[in-house]
Amino acid sequence: MIRSNRRAADAEDLKAMTRGKDSPVRNILTVTLPIGVLLWLGMYWLARSVWPALVVAGAFVLGSVWSNARFFWTVGARARPGTDRSTVEVMEVEATRVLDIEHLGSHGPAYCFFTPDGRALLLVGQWLMRIPGFPSLSFRLFRWVEDGTPIRIEATGNKTAPEHSTVALQSHYSNGDIEVFRAQPQTLQQDLENAFGKGAV
């Protein structure tokens, strides 16, 4: 069973976005500036000239400041209710089986959950490794409605060991990190091809 509903973002959703990230000022003071100084010293040692070192270090600092500003602007926009940008989809999942399938490169793990009604939920990415008590056959999945970006997962059942599978994601698949599609464990490779392959609609 996979049930879905939508609601406004709450404090837990915003907290999950910023977990592991300090304020923009602290990020700049503790990460950006020290690395910028090291880049300047390294380039100065290589080029024996101030200007090339300033250009390289300055480009890094400006890029980092812009990245921080854009990220925390997004967090602020998510906190303002009333738009798709601040709307969260909550998926209640009750699965009967979960397979550990082969992922592409370092973009893993990849799990496929199966429900009695013939639907499957594909979850892919390193973000899954940060979730305590996961994988589980029973959980809530939170993602942003605007772009489908995963926010967090709350396991509501016991942790379970996924079944190993030789099924593999392929480089021509168009799947994202979270996908719901029709599938059965015994035909999963073909089901993935049908849903996300080159001929998929």
C-alpha cells in the first residue's frame, strides 16, 4: 500500500534540509575563507604572482558565497506557506518485500519496495544511508512537491534486511531518486525498462 497526501512544510522538514549545515556566515568564516586562503597561497607558490592567486581564490570565494546564499534563500522560500515550493508530499508505505538492486556508480544504494496492489517504490541515492532504522517495510517518505527532492524518511516498522537481487539500474533509465511504478519482483528488470527505458512514455 502506498498512500499519498500533501501538506505545508513544517519545522522537521526545514530542519532536515539544513542538517549538517551551519548559518551562511559561519560557513563562510569556517570553510570558505580558510580554503580561499590556502588556494591563494598555493597559486602564489606556483605562479609567484599575486594576481593569478587572487583570481583563483576570489573565484572560489565568490562561488561559495553565491552557493550559500542560494541555498539559504531556498530554505527561506520553503518556509513560506501557500506555494508548491513550500508544499510537502507525504507517502505512507506498507510493503511486503524489498530488494537491494544494483545502482549506477556511487549513486546508491538502490532499494525497490513492493506492495500487494502491484505497485513498487524505487528509492535511489546516498541520502538513504543517513536514515536510522532503514530499510523498513513500513515508513513515511517526505519529499518536496515542486521538484520531487527527498526530504527525509521516518521508519514506522522494524529495520529489515533487503533481499539481494541481480536486477540493475541502467545508464539509459530516466528514473529519479523516488519513483512509483507498476512492478513485480519476478519481472522487475523488464518492469524498470518499461517504466524508465528509452521507449517509456
